[in-house]
Amino acid sequence: MDLAFTPEEQKFREDIRAWVREHLPADISHKVHNALHLSREDMQRWARILGKKGWLGHGWPKEFGGPGWNAIQKHLFEEECALAGAPRVVPFGPVMVAPVIMAFGSPEQQQRFLPGIASGEVWWSQGYSEPGSGSDLASLKTRAERKGDKYIVNGQKTWTTLGQYGDWMFNLVRTSTEGKPQTGISFLVLDMKSPGVTVRPIRLLDGECEVNEVFFDNVEVPAVNLIGEENKGWTYAKHLLSHERTNIADVNRTKRELERLKRIAKLEGVYDDLRFRDEIAKLEVDVVALEMLVLRVLSAEKSGKQSLDIAGLLKIRGSELQQRYTELMMLAAGPSSLPLIREAMEAGWQGDFPGHVFAAPLASTYFNMRKTTIYGGSNEVQRNIVSQFVLG
């Protein structure tokens, strides 16, 4: 295993860096570097820029319109985007549902859905979790009943991230109650503008409505929107979740936020405190260790070897580090890390604290990151999975 980048890979990194520097809008980069609110248009604008270049689906093979990059190239692209202050690509379309459609969808479904995902024009949402069915996803109850050439969907999804912006939604639905719970689940995509779909935003501790409840009341979905075979959705879900949990680890964003932590500590005058700097050093060591783990997986994938399935482990460590850097930012800023009151900021109230504008979003980010060890399968459940895989 060689974790050093080749000259060709270094040249690839430089080319990506130059392109991102030229095309990433400065106002969006400023918001990302300072953890300010990103609007739907901000995220969609960057997605369209990537889509025009053919890089929104940067992990896609060439036969589906992607660049056909290997694992190392994908990693370098993601790292350069993160360090430049690009928004995270909203993963539900290009990172999550697209690979499922590529692997299990019909040619007609691929032609119908993939172009809109690749261009950044169509916003996808994820319909997995339900009240009482989160980490125990196989217990889901949303029902899809086949009637002729359509399914009638009834039920509820929750914690639907950015669902208020969704054009289309991919769902796990129950199509059978026979046998094990996993065997009666199907993978269905639906138009969120369909009659009977209701989206209700959930206001969180940070004041944002990042997640939603979605209700289905006799929603008619054409049967051609079934991906793959009926009652085989659990297989497709596992394929998708490996992408989700690796994406949650997001070591590149953590590296960027580590530098932001250092800037805040210096501005607040606590960087010279040896005990505080020890905490930063310990975090940095863990970030490097996580990056080495990611590169180990990528090295094995590049060489064609079967790497250890450690998506759950990446999720565990990545999510914990995200919480740690938000905690240290709060500690560094101290009383300046005021709760984010958007109306007050828009009225200019934050201007009464010159030099501390950077601290305004810290409490909001801290509250928001409490979710990372829960979503995508709670870390407690992930530890059980990893231990069973390793110990048998």
C-alpha cells in the first residue's frame, strides 16, 4: 500500500484547484468558510456549475456521463472543493440515488432520471426514516399497494433533509408483509408535486428547518417508477447506504474546519494557551488518522483489491470529529459564541460586537452537528455492525 500521491495525481490536484478557484463564486465561498446560511439557490448554483462541466456526478463512470475518475482522483477533487470553500454537493441525487439507478434501474429509467441529476437541475430527497423506524429501518410501515399500472402510497417519512426543496424523492416502501421485514420492501421514486404529498418542515434547535416530515395520502405513483424488482428494495438500500455513510465521514470538510478552528482560536487569543492547543493537536492527529484510513481504502480500491467494508467505521469516526471541532470552536470563542438569532443579525444587531461576526454561527453549527452521530444509522448501531463483521 502506497499512500503517496504520484506526479500524475499531483498534477490532477493542481488542475482541479485552478478550475475551482476560477469558477467557485466568491460569495458562496465566503459563506462556506464562515459557516453562514446557504440558500437553495446558493447550493443549486454551484451544482449547476459542476453539472455544466460534467463534474456534479464526479463519481460516475463514463458510460453514464461521468468523468470516469478513479478513487484517488475523486478524493482529490472532493478535497480541493472543500478546502476552497465549495458547498458540499447535496448527495441525494448524484451520490445516493444515481448509483442505485445505474446498478438496478432499467435503461429507460436511466435515460429518464440521470440527465437531470447530472446537470443539477433536479433536486432529489431521501425517503427512508419514519417515526419509529430510523436505525431499525426494516421496520418501516409506509405502504405501497399495487393497483394495475400504479402504486397507491400511504404513510409518513421523517427527518427528510432539505425535503422542502425536493422535486423527486426516492423511497423505501412496504409492498409485502410476508416473511422477514427486509424481504417486503421495495425501492420507489416519486414526483414530490404529486397530489397527496405534504411536506411539513421541522424547526430545529438552531432555528433552521433543515429537515421535514413528509406525508403520503393515497399518492398515485406509476409502476414504471419502481426501481429493480418488487420486494428487493432492501438490497438496493444497502447499496445506497454504503455511499451515505462514507459521505457522512467527510474528512475533507473536517480538514477545512480544523483550519477555521485555528483561525478562531488565534482571533480570540486562546491559541497560545498550551492546554487548548493540546486539544487542537489531538483533534488534528485524529483527523490525519481518519484521512489515512480513507486513503487506505482508496488505495485498495485503486489497485483492484477487495478492501475491508468499513463504511460504518468511517461514519463513526467522521461524525465524532465533526462534533469535536464544533465544541472546540465554541470553547475558543467563549461568550462571543452567541446563539444564532437570524432576525437580529439581519437587523444589524451583530454589528454591536465588532471583530466577533465570525462567532455568530458557532452555536447554530454546534446544535446542528449533534445529529451526525445519529443519522445514517446511529453510531451505537454502527459499532455493533462493525464488531459483528470483525469478530463474527
